[in-house]
Amino acid sequence: MRLTKFTDLALRSVMRLAVQKDGDEPLTTREVAEVMGVPYTHVAKAVTRLQHLGVVEARRGRGGGLTLTGAGRQASVGRLVRELEGDGEVVACEDDPPCPLRAACRLRRALRDAQEAFYAALDPLTVADLVASPTGPVLIGLTDRPSG
Ligand code: SF4
């Protein structure tokens, strides 16, 4: 199973925000995009979705920026991935033209079960778990605020 780029980018953004310490100046969307080396518009879309999920808070104006919410820090990675990936199946049984086996396909059922097992393996992990050492220190080192 392969995650969409959108999901991966959203998770990367969340991980970067998760290593901000209390008292640090919040990062802006543009700064997150710069340190991740990805287009601003992609991060902006991911941030909007993460706000809707209650994971990220965005404050405008001077001193504003992005912060991870308390719920975001404790969020289950499995839940986030489910929300970000949507209801899609791993195979396109209903494409145009649809697969003639789709109404009675054992493979489809097995793949759905495998997809659920994939998410279930991520359920016990929280965002905070993802940034424990060694990932957190590496993230901080990689993503020092751009100078100038
Ligand atoms: S063979 Fe089964 S899993 Fe594959 S596309 Fe057809 S219905 Fe879906």
C-alpha cells in the first residue's frame, strides 16, 4: 500500500510542528514548506485539512503561525492516515470501465482486509511517538529556521 503524497506531506508537516517547543516562535506555512523543500501551495492545502481535523491551529498576524494542538500531539497516526487517505480502495474496481468481477471478488475482500490491517498497525502510534528520538532531533537539526 502506498500513501498519497498529500498524506505524507501532511504527516511530515505535523511531525515538524510536533518538535516546536513551548516558547518557540511558531513556524509559518511558508517556513514549513521551505524546510521540507516542497511547494508552499501543497503545504497550505495540507494545513487547511489538518486544521479541519483539529490537529493544527493557525494564527494570523504578527507572532502568528502554526502550532500543533494538544489533541494533535496525541492523535492516533492510524486515524490521521484514514482521514487523509479517505475512503479509497487500493485497487480501482469501480473505475470506468468497472471490473466485471467487482460484485463477487474474493481478492477485493482480501485487499480491503489488508488495507484495514495496515491502518490498524498505525492506530496505537501517536504523533508524539513519531518524533521521539532519533527522529525528533534529526527533524530539529534539518529544519533550523531559514536565516535572513
Ligand atoms: S479483480 Fe477484484 S480486486 Fe481486482 S479490480 Fe476486479 S474486483 Fe477489484
